[in-house]
Amino acid sequence: MVAHEPPLVELLAEPAPYRDHFAEVRELHRTRGLGPAMARFAETPDGRRPERHDAELPEFMRRMADRMAANMPVFLEHVLCPFSSSAPDLDGLRVAAGKLVLGVGRETGDQEALVGPARRLAELTGAPVTEFPGGHLGCVEQPEPFAGLLLDALRAGSAAESAAESTVATVAVSASEPVAAPVAAPTATSR
């Protein structure tokens, strides 16, 4: 599973300002429209505008801009608050930590709502954090280097899983005669 800057503000030490910020953005959209809502969304809860490393969007993204703008009301009304306020199943993620790729963008900087949840999830599950090229939209800002690093991270997780499944436990029958006994590999239904 890949979680690049997951919007899980409930994992932050102080989630309330972010919850309130997103609720304010949704209410601005309802009362004043998309422009004011998106302007506020681009700010931190305390009103700062994070430093941006503006990269020109690829042509295919520019062609999608109208469609993305048309979908933004649905995002603001039905996705932003419910998604950002959900809490993950930490026990389940701890069990699957070897299959978990937690990503943050190199250029995201100190935007706590974006990088904080991934870093906190890493602390809580033992999964590593992988730093990807670009910012929050690194997959479109720098698609080739992003994809290369993603493939490396997925391969590393797959290799670790394969190694764990083929582990052989050595059972000592006596001090001089070790016997190898295979460890049961998880079945498809137990994953």
C-alpha cells in the first residue's frame, strides 16, 4: 500500500486546527464560492501561505484543469472533511508495515498537514518514510523520477515480504544436531 502524504490529520499532535481549517474551507465554498474557498485552502490554519516550488504542470494536467475545477465542489463538500478526519486501523497497519510505503514530497517542506501524518504513521507502525521528488503533487510534477522511486520502494517491500515468507527456523534437537523446519507462510486469505 502506498500512502503519499495521507490526509490523516487525526494522527497529528494537535488535529483540531486542521479539522477547523478544512471545515472553514467547506463553509467558505458553501457561502462565498470556489475562489475564496480555494484561496483559504492554500493557506495554513493560521493564515500563512506555504512556500511553493511551482513547477509547470505537464500538458496532460493542463488539459484536465477544467475537469478538475468542475470536480472541486464535490471534493470540498463530500471528501475533504470526512477523509481528513478519518483514523486508520493502526493494528492492521502495524501487521502490514513491511508492505506499507509512506511517502512525503521533498519540496513539501514543513507543511504539517501534509508530511506530519505520514511521519506519525511511520512512528506508530514501524514502516519507513520515503522521500519522493516534488511536493504534494510530485507524481505529476516529476512523474519519471517519482515513478522510479516508487517502483524501487515497492520492489523493496515485495523482496522483504518474500524473504519473510521463505524464512526457515532452525530447531535444535540437540546441541549438535540442528534440524531445519519451514515456518508456515501466510496464505492468500490471511494477508
